[in-house]
Amino acid sequence: MKLKKLLCVGLATVMTMSLTACGNNASSNAVNGDQTGSKASGDTINLTIWSPTDEEPIENWWVEKLAAWNEAHPEIQVSREAIDRSDSYAYENKITTATTSNDLPDILYVDGPNVSYYAANGIIVPMEGAFSEEEMADFMPSTVQQGTYDGQLYAIAGTESSVALFYNKDYLDAAGIQYPSDSDVKDAWTWTEFYNNAEKLTTEDYVGTNIIMDKGEGLIYALGQFWTENNADLISEDGAVADGYVNSDASIATAEYLAKFIQNGYANLDPVKDEFLNGYAATMLGGSWNIADLEKSDMNWGVSYFPVSDDGKASSPTGDWAAAITKNCENVDAAKEFMNWLMSSENIAAYASAIAKPASRTSAYDQMEGWDEGARALMLWQLQNTGTARPSSPSYSVLSTDFASALLNIFSGADAKTEMDNVASDVDENYETYYAE
Amino acid sequence: MIKSKSSMKRSQTLGHVAFYLGNLIIGIIFVSPLLWMIASSFKPESDIFANMTSIMTFIPTNFTIENYMEVFGRLNIPQVLFNTLSYIAIVLLGDLLFGSLCGYALAKMKFRFRGLILTGVIALMSMPVEAILLPLYIEMAQLGWVNTMMGLTIPFMMNCFSIYMFYSYFLDIPNDLIEAAAIDGCGPIKTFFKIIMPVAKTVYATVFILDFVARWNDFMWPFLITTGENKRTVQLAVQVFFGTQPIHYSAIMAALTLASIPMLIMYIFMQKYYVQGIASTGIKG
Amino acid sequence: MANTEVKAMRRPEYKRGEKMAGSIMSLPAVLLLLAFLVVPIIYTIYYSFFKYQVMRPDSITFHGITNYLKLFGDKDFWVALKNTVYFTVLVVPIQCVLALALAMLVTSKRRGVSIFRTMYFSPQVTSMVVIAILWTILYNSSATTGLINAFLKNMGMGPVDFLNNPKTAMNSIIFMSAWQGAGYQMMIFLAGLNGIPAEQYEAASVDGATKVQQFLYVTIPGLMNTIKYVLMITLIQAMKLFTQPYIMTKGGPQNTTKTLVFYIYEQGFQKGNFGYACTAATIFFIIVVVLSLIVKKLTKTS
């Protein structure tokens, strides 16, 4: 009886409170409505931004920067919604659903490789003219490459990322292996060296290397470079045809090369989290985002270039979240103006410094510390010299999903040719269905 | 005589020991993820995934409350709790009230389409929400309910499982009770609220817990239908810590621990009602 | 027959009002179900006949039964169906037996027993994220980081790559799911066990029945209805399997853990083939509806 009373009182209280909340909600909607009204009369333009919830320094950056902008531009008021992004595809699902109801914000942050997918489907619109030619030249080539679809700029990122080979000095010493170079890419480990060393480094207690970042987008992001180095494109340049590319001999050979690491036990397919950091792997294909944790640890580590092909071709992963203007934006010019400011050298430098990511503009580094030496300098060098964006195609979402599952299948023993043939036919069918003229 | 008595006593003690020991060992296997989560929430990040094969993984040797400080610093906990509880309250109110009314009508009354409704409820019981998320969202958009409290709550106010639970329970309520009320001049609706509801506490408690747990744990629907930090529910708030590479599990473990505790407490306190409630619906299948 | 006559006799004046009252009382629930469960299902069936790339709601085109023809020729769909059936057929008996065993363990009135009940139930309230992370580590193929393999190594057995071997991946998920879900069914069995009169056990033990005989001839028959009920809800839950493979294996290795709901989700959201996903969903609806009705019928007749 007591319990029931308690429940009733509790329910009643919360109900009343939440109804009041609903009331507030309605009134705030009304306010928004007024603002839309005034927008029509030409006073104030309201822009909204969606971007994934980020680390606290970035969240603070947003608050600070938007306050500054709104103060200086009473005619263009900008607000941002942090979208809580899970470690899976939740954010993309949110965009998908919002598309069906035309509830997209004016400016949308999208993960780099999705630019072509969204652009081809008209979710985001070109932002030509947002940056001067001079400004464009200041952005890294891979940043521009990532944001471009069909010859037009659709998205621009403020930060970049790169992947290099991290190694545990103690383990290399124990195996009698020389440290790979961090000063000349010509002395980077080749495919053969990488494989042989992984074999030598594997012991009872730890594996030779860690090549699996995650079982989704991370596969095409980090490992896709091996395809580039082997001159095996995953898809035709216009992004329309996969058959003859993803299932080419060179492509299959690349997959089989990587599969040997897993199948011979030199790398784990399900690496435990922090495998390298905790000494369970001797080397790791790790990202620029791993540096901070390594610096904090007491581990004896070094860094070298992303492995190069046996004939010396070097490539390295790039890409990060980029801002784009959506089809639901009614004031594209205002959005462009804001974007030009948002992605200014100064703002990017502050953003990148806050989270220790490489900035996407060369001039930003004048205002950033720590990028002229050590692991960060190497990452930056890779970005400027060997960075390659992921392939661009309207069918990218299918390519990425299928490529990831094909690779995992090959790693767990499936026939590479059959798997890659499946990817090719699936991607081509998708393109045929939705994008072919 | 004396001998056999003492041996009986001994075997009883043995039974006791076996009972507690056996349950303890198996119990630890079941509760270990929860313990690991709680232990990890008090560890610095670098310790969480080290020593996974030793018992040390369950002991925070470098004890820290830093993770909780981070969670409290990043999240507006009172607001998150308020959002979640108000959302659950509305859903539960609908579910408990309308679900029990419907279950009762199906069990004890004759009316048009009764058979059809009952069959429909049973057939739709196993419909996975994951398969209809997008159509449901499209419907919400057409109603203009995206990013509103209505869109968040109303679609989940009713589920076939609760109706079925109530139905199974009410099937067994003696007709005499209802008839006595009828003779006293109570109409059927009045009978329900005055006579039936008070005796059905346990089934309400059961549906309450089941629904509460389901809503508390739901991530996808609140995520898709609402936008904005001020509308965050518990599961959305936990995702805040999954945002950026590299993912740091220390804060996640603290956030998840905080998110699990209310449910665990509720379970412990309502266990009695829960068992009775299931008992009264389960046995009739 | 006689029963109904008696009922009719005993409350005749109630009849007309009752008819109205029954409709009125069930109306809110039925309306809600129609609006937010049946309508989305109808949408799904409707879209299953269209070519619909999820990003382009403005350019959907009627596709006739093309999606259905493609679906029936899609190897992955049949694999997903097979995986779902395999999972269901194995997990239902395992989970139910485990749940019954646990219930037998904690049915006694000894002091502190509710602590054990809470322990067995705790995986139900622990976040699936934590459970999946932890089990991925338990199942890890390396003996230095995977607990189970470390144990196997001590026993002199070779490492098993539980989650990446097509032969073991689904079984590993089955085992984990049974473990995770058993606490819930345990509670139901517990309730059923409480409902068996103590005299039946006393009578059996006077007749000299052993514990095993008591279990077979008293407990099991006494639990028959509970068992049916538990079987039904476990079956229904098993058909919906999604979260565990989604977090732990992403459907792999070699599609051995890709279930129907996973397949629908992947097609609709990740690959953007919304119309096609609706087709798969429609078939899935038909399967679960038919199955639910069959199970309901089976559990009712005896």
C-alpha cells in the first residue's frame, strides 16, 4: 500500500513537472516561430549547426566562438546542437532520419568519406565561393580532395588525421630489430619488412602488430592505404564502377597480404582495447589521436612512417569530420560567410590545439605548438606529403560497409576473390539502381 | 539413534555449505560484469584493460574518483534524470492505465472484435522496434511531432507485451468478485477502478519494472526523435563519452555505473512484487 | 457449456452495458497500437514495393514486386534467416534449462537467498555495452588477453578464436545471450516453483522418491504451464536478436552472426536501400506473426 502511494505521488509529481516542461517547449517553439517570421522581413538570419558531441575543450571552443560571432553579427545568429554520437553509426542514422522529414540543420558536420554519398543524394549543397583561391591553397590537398565531389567543394574540415607505425622500443630491442626511421620515408619499413618484423616480434606474451582499429569505417580508413600503395583503386575515379577495381588481382593480393598477419597470429582480429599501450602488441598502426595517451604513459615508444610498398610507394590515411551546408538551409550565402569565418586560420588553430589534432590549414601551424618535432611532426609531414583521401563515390556507404565485412571475412579465412567479387557486384548494383543516368 | 541424528545434522550443515558455496560461485560469474564495470569506474584509464587475465582486473589498485568528477563536470545530471524520469513517467502512465484496462476487458468482458484484438496483440508481441524505426519516424514527422515530448513518449505508451501480461493476470481473477460488485450496483468501469485495480498490485509492479527497464535502456528512439542537450536522456548522456577517438573507457564506466545503479536499487526493492506479479501471470501461459 | 449458462444466468442485466464498456476500456490501447505499431507496419509494407534510396524521399518510384524477387534471390537474406533460426533453436532450450537450474538453486527459503537472486538477475540491468565489451575480452583469441583462452592454455588446450571462427562465433553469442537473459526467465520459474504445493513433495518423499524422481514427477509436471510460457517469451525475444552481434561481431565472421533484424537494419540505414529493407521487414513480419500464432495455439491446446 505504502509502495503504491509512493508510486502514485512520484508519478503525479513527475507528470506535472514534465507537462510544465512541455509547456515551456511549446512556448520556446513559438519564439522560434517569431524569429522565422522576422527572418522573412530581413532582420535576423538564424543558422543551426549539428556536430557530434566532443571533448570538453571543443565544447568550450564552440561556446566561446559562437558567442563571439553572434556578438559581432547580430544579423546572422548561429546556434549549435551537439549530437551525442555513439561509437557506431548512430550519428549517420540521425542524419538519415532527419533527411526523410526535412529536419536537417543549416550546417552539418559529416565524416569525411560520406561527403560524396551525401553530395550525390543532394543532402548537402556546393559551397563554391565560400573561400578565396588563396584560402583554398592554404588547406591541405587531402582536405580539399575529401571535401570535393564532382569537381565542386561540398565540405571543408578544420582538422585532419593521420596514421603511422608506432613501436615498442623494448620489444624491438629484445628481438634485435633496428628502430625504423622517423626522418626519411625512404627508410620506412616496406611491406616485406613490416611482415617479417611482425613475425619476429610475436612472442607468447604479445603479438607483432596491431592493424585493426575497429571493425567498421576504421578498416577502409587505415588499411585502405595498402591498396593505394599497391596501385589498386577500390573503385573507378568517378566512383561509378567497382567491378575490375575492388576485385582486381592487385586488390586481392593486398587483402591476402594483410590476412597473413591475422592468420599466422602476428596480429589479433579482436585486439583488446589499448593493446599496444598495455604491452600486448609490439607495434601498432596508430592514429594521431593516440599520441597524447602514449605521451602520458611510461612506455618506451617510437614512431615511424606508415609502411611503404616494396617498390617504395608511400601513402597515409587522412580525413576528419567536415562542415557542409545542407539542402534545408535557406540562407546559403549567410552560411558561406559564417563558414569562411569558422574555418579561419585562427579559429582552426584554436580548435586543433584544444584537442591536439593536426589542423587542416598550413598557416594554422604558426599559431600551434608541438608540431615541429617528434611524432606530431611526422604525422604532419605525412599529411602534407603522402596523405590520400578515401575513395569518393555516391555508393560509398555500400562500399565501406561491404569492404569492411569482406576484409573481416578474408581475415577469418574466407576466399579473397569471392569476397571482393561480392563487394564489386553489390556496389555496382547500388550505383546502377540509384545513380546511373 | 543418537548417531543417526548427528549424521542428519551433519548432512544438513553440509547442505548449507554446498548451497551457499555453489550459489556464491555461480553468482559471482553472473555478477562479474557488473563488478568489473564498477571496479573499472574507479581506475585510471591505463589500468582498465591491463591484466585482463588476472583477478586484479576486479580491484582498482590505483583508486581514483577522477572519472566521476569528469562525468559530473560534463553532464547536467539533475536535468538528465529529470528528462528521463518524466519521459518514463508519461510512457508508464499510459502503459499501466490503458494496458490494464484493455487487458481486463479482453479477459473478462465480451465485446465486438474481442477475438480479433486478442489475436492481434499476440501476433504483434514479437514485432521488433528496430525494423519499424524509420517508418515510425516518418509518421512522427507527418504529425509534426519530431523533437517534441509527444513524439518521444506517445508511440511507446502502449505495447502488446503489457496488455498480454495484464490479460493473463486478470483471467484468473474470480468472477465472484466482479459479480459481487455488480450486485452492489457498480458499473463495469467503476468495478475496475474500485475493486480490480487494488487487488492487482503485483501485476502493475511487474509491468512497471519491465517497462521501466526497457525505457531506461532505450537509446535509439530518444536519439532519433529529439535533438538538443537539454533533452538528453540517460542513455544519450552516456554516449557523450563515446564521442571522440581515442575512446576513454574510464569515464564511460563511471557513467554506465551511475546509469545502472537506479535500476539495481529499484529491482532490489521491488523484487517481492515482481516475483509475485510474474507468478500470477506466468503460470497460466 | 453449463458454465456459460450459469454465467449468463447470474449476470444477465450486465450484458448490454458490458459490451459497450469492453469496447470503451480497450479503445485507448487499441488506438495507440493501431497508430504507432500497425501504421508503421503498413508503411513498411507499402514502401516494400518501391525503389527508395533513404536519402531521397522525393524520388521514390514504384517497383512492383522487383524487391521481392531480388530478396528471394539474395543469398545474404537466406543466410540471415538461417542464422536467426539457428540462434533461436539453440538459445531457447539452453536459456530455459539454465534459467530453471538457477531457479532451483535459489528457490530455498534460506537466509540471504535474495542476494543470490539479485546476482543472477544483474546481467539484465547491466548495460549491454559493458557486457559486450567484457565478453569480447573473455572470448579474445590470445591467451595473454583472453580469459577463457588463458584458462584453456593452462589445461593444455590450444587457443580458440571464439568470435572470429565461423564455426564458433554464433555459438559464442548463443552462450553469452543465454547467460545474460537467464535471470529474467529464472524469476518466472521461481514464481512457478512457489506455486507447487509443498504437500506434493512430502507425499513423494514418504513414498521413497529420490530427489531426481521428485524433480521428474513433481516439479516438472507442476511447472508445465510455466515452461510453456517461458518457452514462448524466450522464442519471441530470440527472433529479435540484434544488439549482441551488432556490438560484438558486426555480423561476421563470414555472415555467420548476421540475423534478420541485423540485415534489415544494415540495408535500410547503413546502405540506404530503404525500400528493399522494407521488403525484408515485411517477410520478417509475416514469419513472426505466423510463428507467434502457432506457438500460442500449441501452448493453449494442452
